[in-house]
Amino acid sequence: MKTFDVLRFSFRAATGYPARTLLTLLAMAIGVGAVILLTALGEGARLYVTREFTSLGTHLLIAIPGRSETTGGPPPLLGETPRDLTLEDALALKRSSAIRRVAPVAIGSAPVAWQQLEREATIMGSTAEMFDIRQLSMAQGRFLPAGNPSRGSAVCVLGHKIKRELFGNSSPLGERVRIGGRRFRVIGVIAAKGQSLGLDMGDIAIIPVASAQMLFNTSSLFRILIQAGGREAVPRAKKTILKIIQDRHEGEDDVTVITQDALLKTFDRIFNALTLTVGGIAAISLAVAGILIMNVMMISVSQRKTEIGLLKAIGSPRSQILRLFLSESALLSLIGSFLGVVLALVGTWASLRFYPNFPVTIPWWALTSATVVGVLTGLVFGVLPARRAAGLEPVEALSRR
Amino acid sequence: MIELKGIGRSFQVGTEAVHALQAVDLTVRGGEYLSVMGPSGSGKSTLLNIIGLLDRPDSGLYRLDDVNATELNDTQQAAVRRHKIGFVFQFFHLVPRLTAAENVELPLILAGVDPNERKKRLDQALEALGIADRARHRPDQLSGGQRQRVAIARATIMRPGIILADEPTGNLDRTSGNDVLDILENLNKEGKILVMVTHDPELGRRARRQIQMFDGRIGSDSGKSA
């Protein structure tokens, strides 16, 4: 029997019982569609987080005072207080070729006041390089001027929220605000960028790092943001930072350096696991669809007993009957899988239409593997009914109408 | 040529073994017209099924055209059914979702015959049985006589040497029954062996050789000497 004729016969057999065929196709389509759509959602979540992280700045490293990694041993008997990171530490990092920019960060909280209005805000002390590292943009005016970071001038940059609360719609440029009792001239307003890493950039006032240290009466830094010279320079930069700080801290290895890549990788792993889990759950519906195909084919075999007996009488060997019924379930699952793909495409299209910010993307591996698994499911679950059909005794199959 | 020697076949019905055939000897030569009669349960259908390789005997030897048919495997038996035997059933057994033409074409498709050749033979067969104008109708749109003609066209399209008919007129009125019988007898005149099972003595008498069966044995055989 020619392959084309096998396919045509199976197709005619499938279209001969439209209700049964449509229900099977529906189940298969939902199974395959669910697998693809759910993995697409997982993939979308991953991309979303990745994008959020990239908005922090590129090739970013963060140095934090103290070793926050646990080594597993018992705590030291004598207290090991971590040395503070100082402005000098930060400036020393600039000497490395792997590092492009360094922004020391000192953070505190103080009231910001203009005329009769006063508001508690996060005060961040930093340098001009912060602007490029965090990829900020200005709504008005300019950012902190470059210059000697250890000399604090009395200027400040406001977040957009504070600016609105203190000044309303009028321009704050050139006005003097009081921050913790000292007067600072407003030179710029940061454009709204949203929240990044839990710090609301709208609810902040940025002043030169030396001024902040003076204001909070401290010589230590909250952390140091470092931008490496490029993606491949990140590991080298990390090593250099540890080395420089260790040298400056009398051989003590007492800072932690977090790379953005490491954070990203962690999230990547988490979301990959999530995607696989969700995909796995959806795969159950695929298995259910497979079992449905098996049921439907079983019913089909008993409905078409006479036909099978007849095929045998006019010269079909077992192998041919097996082939006919297997190709029918393969055909059902193939068309069902195709419909599932269409369903998933429509689903992602709709999702992108209603939530354009959430990048739902169908990973190609999910598309192909769901389709392949769908067809395989149909084949595997088609084996039992096909074998039953092939094994029918022709006399018995033909005996009664 | 059909040669049966000592054929036995029994079925298990509940706890009892029913002997459908017991030590049946039968030889049918090329071109013979044979009717098998007998009350129901006498084993005439089982005999026909064994001749048609739809059923295997428990004992005995069946030689078909000098080949030991009992020793063939499933694929070989299927090939024999395909090329040497044509079945005509009481209930027609047409595939309901296929048109008349497609039902007739089915054996050719299963045998993997080339589409052009298929078309040619199909047209001939439909023409020969006078159902060309019904070719595109489905079985439920055909009368009983027409259905049986379609079934006969299907049985003969592979040009087999043996036609096995199990109560071919059992579901037809007298007129169309006679028509169908005429068609079958014409096939016999072309040289095909025709074995017809019937419980109607009047129809059975039309055959040149008549066999009566009782309790799984051949009671009388008008052509045994021949």
C-alpha cells in the first residue's frame, strides 16, 4: 500500500467521524498549546527580569564592606569587625585598567526643606560618575559636576518626586534647599526612571559624597558601584577590586564584590527552573490528551470492527492494519499539535497586545519539542488500539452487523 | 484447486466444545459451481471461512493451488486472500463513509496498485456491474441489490480465481436476489470457482454441485464422483 494512500485512507477515516475527531483535536491542541504558552510565559518573565537588571547599568559591580559569604566554619572567637570602605578605597580602584568608572555611595536619611516645606528623604552622596554608571537621565539642569571627590561642594540633585513635593511645577534650579541643616543649591532634577533594586530614584536627593560624609559625620561608604571596562573585563575587575582593597586593608579580605552578571545568572537559573516546571505541569495535559487519543482510537476500533474484518478479508495483513490505525492517530496528533501551535501564537499575540511591557516570547525549543512530543504522544498512545485492531479475528469481526 | 483433507474446527462455547467441522474432506476443481446447504450451525459458514483463509482449522490439511495454506503465515495468507479469493457477504460489509467507487477501489489501494491502472480497472468493474451511475453514492444511498453489486465488484476487482459467497441473497428481495445470483453465475461461466453458502434449497439447486452439511460433516455431495 502506498504511503499517500495510507494517509488518504486515515484522513478519510478521521473525517468520517467529525465529532470524535474534533474533540480529539481540541484536546491535543489544548495540550500542546498549554505547553508552548506556559513556557512562553516563563521565558517572558525571565526576559523581563533580565531587562530590569540591565536597566541598572551595564557591566556593573558592587563592592560591599564585610564578607557576607558564609564559609561554613564556626564564627571566630575574637570579633572580626569588618573595616569600613572609605572614599580613598574607592578612588584607589580607579587606577585599574579593567575599571572604567567608580562611584562611591554614602547613604543616609535627612530632612530636605525649602521655605516652609520640609520632607524626609534618602540622601545619597556620590560623584559625577554615578550618572553614567546608573544610566540616569536629567529632567532639568545637570548632574553633580566632576571634580575632586574629596572636596564637597554645596550642590544637590533632586529626584523628581521630591522636586514636585517641594517646588510643585516651578523650576527649582538655582534655589537653595536645606538638607539636615546645611544649605545646598539645586542644580538638577533626575528624570523619572522608576524603582531600581529597591531604591526609589524619585525619592532621593544626591549630593557630593564628601558633603554627605560631612553631613552624616562618617568616613565610611555604604558601597561602591564600579563599572568594568567591558563585559569580558568583569571577572578581571572583580579580582582587581578584591586585590586593591585587600592591599589597602592590611591584607584582610573583608569586602564582598557582587557582579551584575552573577545576579543575572542566579535569576536566569531560577526562571529557567520555573519555566521547566510550568512546562512540565503543562506536559501533564499533553499526556491527558494522549490518553484521550487512546480512548478515542479504542472506541473507533470497536466501532469499525466490521471494517477491519473486511480489510482482512480483502487481503490486509496485520502489519497493514497496524499501519493504518497508527497513521490515523499520528495524523490526529499532528493536526492537533499544529492547532496547538496556532493557539499558542494567538495567545502570545493577545498577551503582547494587552501587556506590551511583558515580553512573552515562544522559545523555539519549546515550539519544536512540544510539537514533536505531541506527535509522539499520539503515536505511543495509538499503539495499543492499533494492535488491538490488527489482532482482531476476521471471522469474529465480520460475524454480526 | 481447493483440497481439504480431514479438516476439523471446534469452538469453545462456555464450558462446552462445539465441533463446527469434523474430518471434512472436499475437493473443488477449477471452474466448479458449488452450493453448500444445511441448517444453521451445521458448519457451512465455518467451512467457507476456512476455504477463504479467514479462519484456521484445528486439524487437517488445506491445499490451495498445490500450496499448503495451513502453513502460511499471516502476511502470506493475506496475500493469498488478496489475489486468489473474492468474498461476497450477506451483509455486504461496505465501508459506510466511502463512496461506491472507493469501496470497489479499496482492494487495489491496499495492494498498492498504481493510480492510473486503478482508475482503468475501476471503470471497467463499475461498467460491468452496471453501477457506473451510482459510483459517487455512499452505501446508505444505495438499494440492497446495488450494494451487493458494489460488493461483487469489490470482490472481483483483483481478478481472483475463487469467489466465496456467504448467503449473498440473504438480505435481498427475490428480484434483486436473482439478479445477484445471475451475476455470480456469469463469473463462474468465465471460469472462476464459485462456492455459495445458502440455506435456501431452491437457490442451492441452481448449482451444478450441491453439498448438504449436518453437524459439521458433509452429509451428501452430488458431485463427489465427478
